[in-house]
Amino acid sequence: GGCGGGNYCPQGLVTREQMAAFIVRAVEGEPPLDYCSGVSPFHDVAPSSLYYQNIKRLEELHVTQGCGDGNYCPGNEVNREEMAAFLARAFLDMD
């Protein structure tokens, strides 16, 4: 969907919440709109978050365990090392 205003922003950075949406959509498509029921798997991700359903699904797929202390750190940027680990878990079933 780009970054808004009809732009893609190829030089932009990616946050952990955006990365969750990219990976979940690539693995199985967009989660259903009513998917957001239940308790959040992370303290810092509210069910009202735009990315909640993707972050919740990413955790259920065992692609992420968060960033520590029960948090996901949704606004943090993803570095190349972290991205490689997320992709390996999502597509190659690597731990």
C-alpha cells in the first residue's frame, strides 16, 4: 500500500509493526477484520492498534517472541540482522 499519498518511499525505514504486516500478508494474506478478539500477546500492542492483527498472527506463527519483557516494540526500526531472522523463521522454518 505504500507509505501514503500515493508514494512508496523506497528509502524509508521499516518498523517492527510494518514488518509484521509485510510478513503475515506474504505468508497467508491479510487476517480477517474480526481477527482481533482476545488478549494481546504483548504488553505494548493494544487491540486497537492498526497493526494488532498482524503482530498477533506473527506471534502465533512463531516468527517473533517480541523484544523482551513481554513487549513487541512496534515502533522500533528493524535492522538487517533482525529482518534476516524474521524471514528465516517465516519462510524457512528456522529458529
